[in-house]
Amino acid sequence: MAEIHGPQRLGPLTPFVGDWEGDVGVDLSYHNKDDETGQTGYFEKAWFHPIPMQENGQQQLEGLKYGMVAWRHGEEAMEPFHDEVGYLLWDKQRGQVMRAVVFGRGIAVLAGSSAGPRDRTLHFNSRPGNPDYGILQNKYLLERAELRSFDSTFTFNDDGTLSYTSDLVLKLAAQGGKEMHHTDRNTLRLVKRIHPGSDNA
């Protein structure tokens, strides 16, 4: 029997709505203290809650406010090593998804790409200097760990889980200006369903 869908005003963002957790995260990054690249396992909490429709003149955007926080395995009772907040936005008329995100390290990104209303895999891409999907970073990072590109993908799996990958290309002064790929991946499961019209959405 075919799955029956409603209007889904959030388009491809519809399945995100709710609170999620995942404990199979893997972070590959440069570790300053050890002066080497290594992998770190992590536990993560994420939430995606609907916002009122946003209007820019004739443009109408549906969206979600979201947050993602991660702790290294064994440090769940301590401060997280990663914290981000932002918005996922859907421009139905132009067929665009956007991820407006601020990282606690002093980085702001607007990333996006084309998407259909029922796509199960969404891509968010950004490059410094782009007039639309671009990257801003603080002066220290520009000198020591310049972010050259940002690419992330979210995929809704058949078992109801949400997987993501992210790839940040960094130019590291500590490695003689060489570029490296800082990557993250995790699979999250829904732990609390949020109705778009509820008070805690």
C-alpha cells in the first residue's frame, strides 16, 4: 500500500521535525595538542522545531530552527566539544534548501542547493566569497585554520533514522598551509516527535 502524504508545507524538511539522538558519531580532525590528525567518537543530541513562515518581499520561506550538540564518548557529563545553532529553510518556488548555521568557534555559514519537495537526501554546500552561499570566519581562523569549503548531506533512511556527513576543507598553518578534510558523520534516531502546531515546536 502506497504511503499517503499530506500537503507538507515544510517540503523536504518535514521529516526533520522532532528531537534526535545518536551515539555512533565519528569526527576526523586535526588535534592541536597532539599535532596530529585523529578520529574521535561522539554522542549527539539534535532538535529541529518549526518556525513561522518568513517573507522577504515576494519570497516565502518555510523552516526549522535547530541545534546540534556533541560530547566525546566518556565525556557526556562534561562540556560538549561541538555546539551549533541555526535554521533549515525551504524555498518552494525556487526549489532551494538552505542551512544558515553559526558555530561556537566563530564561524557563520549559509549553505544550500537545489531540492525537490519530497527528496530524502539534502545537500548543503558553501564556499568563502560566494555572494549567495558563503562562509564567514573570525580573524584567528583565517590565519591558522582557514575554512575553504563546507559540504554537508542529510539522508533519511528507510528505517526512520537520519544520517549525515559533513566535510570541511581547512588550510592549516600548523601543517605548512596544507589542506585537510575535517569530516563528521553520525546516524540519529528520533526520540521525541514534535507536532508543528504544538507549543514546544
